[in-house]
Amino acid sequence: MKKLIISSVILLLVLAFFQITLFVVQPMGAVPEGKTLVILRMNKMHFIDSADAMCEREMNGVSLLCRGITMAAVVNKGTIIFRLPYSDFLYKLSTNGKTYNR
């Protein structure tokens, strides 16, 4: 019974890793407190991701336009499971330690 429970927990964790994304919204004008969204994974997303990290990967730089388009796509097309408070630690994980202007 113990092996079954451990196996089930491991399976759920693996499925979660490949099916969900922790999407970090950095604090800025539109969202001054910031958010961390738990969403179903979309194309080209990592397990821990942010608009800035996606812009850096896809556009080789971060701009307000790219950031806005990326966040709009995530909010409009993504399935938000639940919202958490902003986490600077997760944001820096998504950007490999870099921070960008708010």
C-alpha cells in the first residue's frame, strides 16, 4: 500500500511538471502587486516562466510591447487554475537571475 501511495504521488508530480506552468507577472502599472498564475502549459512555456523570460527567449530582448502581448496571450488563451501572490524568487528563476525595468 505504501509503494502505491508513493508511486501515485510521484506520478502526479511528474504530470504536474509537464502539464502546468507557474507564470509570474512582475509588479508594474497594470498589476502593481504582481501575481503568480498556475496555468495549464501552453506552447513554448517552461515550468516556471514569465513574460520577460518568454520575450528574452523568443525576441532576444524585453520591451513593453512584447511583455504586454505575452501577458495578454496568456490571460486570454491560457487556462488559469488559480492565482498566488507574486514571488520575486520565482521571477528570478524564470529569467535566470536577471531583472528588467517595471
